[in-house]
Amino acid sequence: LYFSAQEGILIFYHIKDLEYEIKICADISQPISSLIFSPDYTSLLLVTDQGTVYSYRPARSGEAVKLLDTSSSCFLAADFLTPGNNYCVSVTNSGEVQVWSLEDGTFFSKLNLGTEVHVT
């Protein structure tokens, strides 16, 4: 079970039978608004309220890697672009959809929808 604390800490609970183990996986020092697993569960996107997206790979047990920072563009949400786990897509409240590399945060493409976007 993965969850985040308000302080921006990613925590893993390993639960087996009636016992559990707690592990702090990453501290990004920003409140995490959502956690999204890739379709094959090898990567986890950490999305902050400030518009920063981090990638965390549980099998590598390393730090969360900052992929993109859209804080200047009123970032709303991000998710994996499937099939595969190589790209993520983000959207701003102005209706700009952006595609990013999950390996290094390289910006690939954008599409302006021409309308304001809301998350419900």
C-alpha cells in the first residue's frame, strides 16, 4: 500500500497477515495531490498541488525523480500515456495538453484544446 503524507512524503506499507512494515520511500517536500501507477505497476507518478510531477520506481527503491514542473501554467492533472510506460500527459486549466518523457522529463508535444478545463 502506497500513500502520501501532507508534508510530501511517499510511504509504503508492506502488509502480510497481521504484521506490517512501514518504509519511507521519498520526500519531495511538497504536498502530493495524487499518486498514479503505470499500467504495469512499475512506475508511480507523484503529482503535487504546485504543478510538479515526480516519477518513483518501486523496484529501484531510489529517490523520486522530478520529471516536470508546470507551476507557471496552472497545472491540473497528469497520467500515463498508454500503451507502455514511456510517456505521461499533463493538462493545464487553460486547456493545454502536454506530452512528456518519463525517462528524463523531455517535452515532446502540446495541443491547445481552445477551452478552459476543469477537474471534477
